[in-house]
Amino acid sequence: MNRMKKFLLITGTFVTGIAAGMLLSPNSGKENLRKFRESSRDATDWAERKGKELATRGEELVSKGEELMARGEEKAQELSDRFKKEVKKHSS
């Protein structure tokens, strides 16, 4: 089964589950809509929080990567300089 079919199956199942839950719920339609809106807001808030956390973590990782890259460049330059000195010392 390809990705699109899986996505459509999962989405269709989800929508069908929500519809069945609303139709079979002992609550009134207004109460169901209120709960649905509240849950939607909660999910949106959660997604925004997680998105911000991921963005912050990503920025931290980029910063750490830049720091490691700079340290690596420094070490490479040190090794290059030492190598040049050794070559010069042995070629004289």
C-alpha cells in the first residue's frame, strides 16, 4: 500500500470515528461541538508549544554544530601548521 492510500485510510478512519462518536454520544450537538472546539484548541496549543520547543532545540543544535565546526577548523589548522613545521625541519 503506497503512502497516499495509507494517509487516506487513516484520515478516513479518523473522520469516521469522530462522526460515529458525535452521533452516538449521549451529549447534545451543542455540547459535542463545544467539547470538539475545546479539544481542537488544546491540540493547537500543544502543537504550537511543541513546534516552539523543536525550533529552540534546533537552534541549540545548530549553534552546537557551528561551535564544533569552529573547533574542528582550529584543530585542523594546528595540525597543518605542525605538519608544515615538521616537513620544513626534515627538508632542511
